[in-house]
Amino acid sequence: MATTIKSTDLDFDTIKNRLKDYLKAKEEFRDYNFEAAGMSNLLDVLAYNTHFNGLLANFALNESFLNTAQLRSSVVSHAEALGYVPRSYSSAVAYVNISIQINEIVKPASITLPRGTTFTSSIGDKTYTFRTLETYAATPDESGVYEFTTTTGSNSIPVYEGIERTKTFFVGETSESQVYVIPDVSADINTFLVRVLETAGSALSSAETYDNLANAVTIEEDSRFYQVKEVPNGNYEVLFGDGISTGKRPESGNKIVITYLTPSGPDANDADGLTASSDLRVNGVDYPIQCITETAASGGAFKESIESIRQNAPIKFASQQRLVTADDYTAQIFSKYNSYLDDVISWGGQDNDPPKYATTYVGLKFKEGISDTLQQNIKNDIVNNLTKSLAIMSVETEFTDPVTTFLEITAFFNFDPDLTNVTPRATENTVKDLILQYFDDNLKKFSKVFRRSNLIAQIDDLDEAILNSRMEVKIQQRFQPVLGSELGYKLSYPVSIANPDDENYIITSNRFLIGTTICSIRNRLGSNRLEIADGAGNILVDNVGFYTPGIGTIQLEGFGPSSVLNDTVIKMSAVPANQSTVRPLRNYIIDIDDALLVANAQIDYQTTQVTL
């Protein structure tokens, strides 16, 4: 009888038992005692060898593909093959106004603030150092104040957190393979300043500056570009052109000086109140630097995670360094600015409401703590340094802010106390925590769809004492009214609203004051007209607007509350036409109103028999 050894299972005990079964089937081993010490030890050796070889083959196969690789070096290597450079450590950036006062009779026509001017700020007991990465100029006003500005005339000067480091290389024979490695796993590759000097003794001021190839639009024979890639040990290697297709390369005998920052990552975020570390010398005289922090530091981040690389590398590859489709905009923007962004979405003007042709709309969801100034600077940089270079001519880029739609969740579940020693109240809190975690893990980003059945399934699996559950869902939009002024307001929802009902209110609001009366908005039963009623149900205003179910809009007319109770915004809640699925459109993001989250346990002794 033919006997085969099944090798699909890598478990040691399974392999050993397969070997026993195989040998027992052989005539010459039929009377052997396979549990005896000698034979058992031999089988252990064979099983261990098979087990280790199987694991090794499995690991090696997994590391060969981006989707299954577990080692960072493998994931980075696969991403590199797709033209994707994973994010390095990122420096926190603060924006400051910098000036000095010179009261001399004869004042210089202009002065400069040198690159590398440092500022400090403390968070707790730790001090962080920020510095300028460019040279800035200033001219005096009538009172002798020199305020430094950027090349665009802005007085908001960016300063970057981190320790400045310098690495020097000498170019050997061009026939040799040149390797330039920055031995710093925490380097911020976006702060690299790469300069090439003709000889070792050349002055730094005579150096040629090389730019990052990722920012290149056109490449010519004398173009000066470098590339950066992460090597297996986490350090960074700098590569230069080949002299033909990727621009000029350093020549033998040249000196390469690379300056960069080693930041603290997110630890320096929120640094505020920056002060200059030293005075500024002008014509041999030291003047104190006046520094006003315009926006606190933000944008500091650790290296990009393996899962983020796995997700973003194929998307960036699909865009092929051009902006044609909406997905191209999403991929290029997120790969370049992901240290500041949680998410990006783009869509063509033909899909907008109302349509606007020859326009690409871009929605940016910034990370928490990113200042308004930095957000605007990033938008400007996207237009000036990305879309103008890579987009189709005559196609404009227009930014839209995220619109958050809040869900009001009321969960009911049947609970059998006999199946657990946890109280119903404690289980209600556990259900609430699960719902909040579900939103954190699955929503709060563009294009993320809420599906009620998925959440209910997780609640049912939470505890065997939860017998079954159901859920009521409302959608909510908010606006801040102008108190005391009767104005019109329009709210748009990402989905259709339910049609009027004769028994239940479809539209409701939180409470506010008109004069001294506590009121709220609701729709008239059986009608799409909106009315204002007091707590006792008395109608104060019989027509304050209407809602349109099919397109999901609410229009308020002549609405002027005197104040809002316990809040600053009016929350307009609506029953969606389909509570099972809430799919956001365009720049809508789904979140949860945790203040209105309800979990209600209904006691159900399933072993109790009753007579109806």
C-alpha cells in the first residue's frame, strides 16, 4: 500500500505523528516500538528538521511579497520597487515672527537672518531646539524695526525642530561603486541639504546644491539631483545621477557635504513660546532677536509604519508621477504630505454639486494639532510645487474642508444575567466602548461607510449574555447660529432623509432659547415643514423652514435663537431613509456624537417560561 507524508501542516507534533504513520505502514517497521527512547529521538530530529525547514520556506515566501512581508526591510524594498519612498522621522514645525530693533542713526538698508538660527521651547522638563533652514532678509520700517520675511513677503517664518548634523564624503574613482550612507535611523530626509564642492579645500559658499529627485519636473544633462532610500538597517543612502538619464553626478575628488536634522518626532508637537538662543550680530554689534510664536509646533512624526507603507505604495505607483485622475491627486498629495495628513480625497469637478468643470476638488483631513497657518502653507505648497507642475493644463485645484456628519446611535440588547456575573450597567458601558472603538477603527476618514449590521454583529459577539441586539441610527449636521439675528441656514446631508411620518418626528434639534422660552425644532407630523415648539409641545413658530427628503437637505428661514443651551451649535438630527447603510459623499466624514450615544440593556431570562 502506497503511503505519503502530508507536509501542509508545520506543527511539530503533527509532523512527528505523520512520520510515525508513514513508518508503521512499512512491513519492515511493523513491530517497532516508536515510543522507545532511541526511535523517538530519531523521529524528533526528523520532525524538528522538517518543522524548521517548513517555517523557513514559509517566512521566505511571505517576505517576497508586499502584502505578506513582515520585516520592515522587506516592505521598504518592495515599496522602493514601486517608486515609493516611506516617510522618515518628521520635524515639528512652528511659525514665528522674527524681528530686531536698530536705533542707530545710520541703519543698514537690509540685514539677513542666517540659516541655522536657533530657538528653544520647553514642554514639561524637556527643552527642544528649533532652527531656520533658509536665510531670510529684512528692511527697516520708520522706527528702525527689521521684520524678516520669506521670498513671498510673508512674515511667518517656519522653524524646524531637531539636532543639526553634518556628514561628509569624498568621491572616489568614478569606476568604483560609490556608497553614501547617513548612519542615522532618525534622520528627517525632508531636511537634507546636499552640497558638492570641487575639492576638499573649496569654500562651502562655492558649493553646488543638489535637489531631491522626487521634486524634479524635467531632467537635463546638467541637472543636479539626488535620491534617498532607506537601507535594511534603517539608515539612509544617498544616490546621485548617472550623468546621463538622471542628471549630473559628482566627479572624482569632489567633496559631498550633507546637512540634516535629527528630530524628536511627535514629542515636540505643541511647543510654544519660542525664544531666540542668541543675539543677531549686525556690523559688529549684537542685537536681541524678538520672537513671537504665531502658531505652535506641529507635524512631528515617527517613521511611517509598515501597514501605512503597504497601503500607500501601490496607490503612489498607480499615479506614475502625474496628475490625471482624481486618484492620482490623492496618491501624490498623501505620499508627499502624509506627516501632516490623516486622509486625502479628490474628485473631478463634473462630480461636484454643483458641477464645476476644469477643476479638481481636493479634501484634506489634517492631523490634530496642525495650525491654521501650516494648513494654508501646505495647501499653497501643493498648488505651487505639485499640481502646477504635474497636472493637466487649464485644470485648477480647489480645496474643500472636510464636512463631518455625526451619527446618533441608540443600541438595545437583550441581556440574560444568568449567563454572566457582569451587571447590565457595566455591560452597557462595555457596549458603548465597543461602539466608540468601532468608529475609531473603521470610520472618521473619507469614503468610509457605516454599515449597521457589522456593528451589531460585534455587539452580539461581545458576551454570551447578550442574546441579540438592534440599533436605531440618526444622522446629524451642525451649524453655529448668529444669536439674536433671524437668518437663513442650509444643511446638507450625505444621504437621503426619511419621508414624513404621521406618528414619529423625522427632524429634531437640541434645545435653545427664544427670549426666555426653551425650544427645539421638529418637523410637523406628516409634513416636511419645520416648526419650533417649547418643552410642553406648544407651537411657537409654525413655519421655520422645510426639509427635502430625496436630496437630504434642511432649509431654515428666519431662525434667530437668543442662545443655545449647554452648547454653542445647533444640532439638527434626522432619520436617514436607510438606517442600515450611511455612505458619505465627496468630502463628508462620518463620526459619532458620543454625548448622544445610548446603550440600553433589556433583561431577558431565556430559561423563564411564561404563558401568553
